[in-house]
Amino acid sequence: MQFKKSITAISVATMGLGLMSSMASAADKITFVSWGGAYTASQVKACIEPYTAATGQEFNIVDYNGGLAEVKTQVEAGNVQWDIIDQSSADAIRGCDEGLFLELDHSIWEPAPDGTVATEDFVEGVLGDCYVGNISWANVPAFDASKIEGSEKPTTMADFWNVEKFPGRRGLRKVPRVNLEWALMADGVANDDIYSMLATKAGQDRAFAKLDEIKEHVVWWEAGAQPPQMLADGEVVMTTAYNGRLFNAMYKEGKPFEIMWGPQVFDIDTYVVVKGSPNTAAAIEFLKFCTSAEALADTTNYISYGPLRKSSSQFVNPDILPHLPTAPENFKTALTYDINFWADNVDDLTERFNSWLAQ
């Protein structure tokens, strides 16, 4: 698959971001925290490298596996080392409520190319008190087609659970989020009813009972780079994963994997600035560039995650569109991740999940 040349270098030169080398020299390195692997690589190519080339601003790149524990420790100790974090939507809300992140003025973001103000150009619901949305992505199940016998392929979470029809080990992320939703899907619950059911003890009991059915067949993963590697090594036959990590393995490395788009759980990622960041002003200036329509679109040249600005669509390579979670064929039966449910319930359900794992 061929991808168009990066548009970001042009963006830096044409957008009035105040990108002065003197400003960069006055700031220390910005510490940019993200999820590693192909995703961080896409951010480096689309945002960090062109910004550094234009301004001289340098960066420390840090990988993490999500959550709030590390940043909470820094803030509470008064020893903040991180500046910008690529944060999950639910944790961005929780971190804001807990006073870990800076409140953002969304009027400062770059307008669309036609002059539309940013607050009207971003997709609805992706600007929060402390976060600005950057990409859409999906949790998806996938399988190694070379390991599936017969002509019938798995397409549903009921198939994912069916280890008799499709033998082999399964990969699941070692968190309750999305696993509980998928357990209810596998048990026949309609998407429209999943979160109302999970809000009840009976619904949670049902989800954990369904997880019991495949627990002994599960290999648990934590970092986003693990699931494609687990498939490639034959450690599992099916696994859940981030769609962009699978795209990289399938279309850039030629792996015989297939995504099951039907049960996808659609989500967004966001940028937050840590309260007490040592380089707050420089971090904000960088985010003005990195959340521009052009820069967000350029990310899709490196990974199949969708930009969250309406005007970005004109810059997205048509070849990548069928591989985005929001492509019509992929999105038909998607479940949209309920960020408010998880912001409110993640602590209790994580405690229960960890106890369940230990049983």
C-alpha cells in the first residue's frame, strides 16, 4: 500500500503558530508520553519531527501503558516530570476531576483551513475541560487466518468465546474495560443494552460469569505491541488489539491477520497537559500545531487511526479510509465506548477484575 508524502512539513511553514527558534531555545525538552510502538512512531513522524525541524524544540519520548498512577504520583509529590500525555478519554476525565491536568482554553487551537474556528471544527464531544481529542481508534478482535481450519471464519464475540469450534488460546488485555462489554456481547446482549446492564450488579455478575468460560484459555497482554506479536508467534489464535497496531502488522509487515470489525468498541484518545508541568507554555504551543487539521490527518499516513477534526478529511489519503474504524463497512455494528461509565466505575470494577484474576 502506498501512502502520500507527509503534508506536515508544509503545515509548519504555512500555519501561523509563532514557531520561533528563540522560543524553542528558551524551553527545556518537552516530555511527551504516549503508548509506544507504531502509534508513538506515527506521532513522532506527523508532529514531533516537523515541529523540531521548524523550531528547534527538543522532546523526551516516554512510553507507558495508560492509567493515572504514574502521573498522580508525580503531581502529589510536587515532582512533575511529564508535560504532555496521550491519555484515554475516560482517564482524561478522571484525571481532570482529580486535579492532575491543566484546564485548557479551546479557543487557542488553530482554525480549520477555511477559517472555521477550532471549536466548531472538532468532532462533537472530543473537547473536555482538560483534554483535546486527537484520534479515533477501536478495540477489535482479530485472528491469524493461517491458523483457522475450514472455510468458516470467526466474525462475532460468540465465535471468539467458542474454543471448541475455533480451538486455540485467546489474547485479552489485562483490564476490565472493554472485556466486560465483549463478554456481554458474547452472551447475546444487544449493544444498546450493554452499558445499562453493566451499571447493575446483575449485569456485572453476568459479564464475569461469561469471562469464567474462557479464563483458562486466555493469555493476558498489557502493552499495545504485544497482541500482533502474540499472533505472529503462534502464542494465540485470536486476540483483542488496537486496530492501528494490527494495521501495521497486516499491511506493512504482511502478516496473515484479519480484523473482526463487527464487535469493534470505538473510542478516542486525547492530549492532556500535566498540572505543574515544567514546560507548560512550550507544551501548549506544540499542541497548537499537533492538533491542527493537517497534522491530525498526517497521522493517518503512518497508522490507521482517524483524525477528530472535520476539516482533516480533505487531507486524508483515500487509500487509508477503508481501514479506519469509522469506515461505513467497519462501523455498522460498532459499540461506542462509554467514557462516563468507565470514569465513574473503573476503580470498583478494576478491583473486582483483579480479584477475579487471582482466583
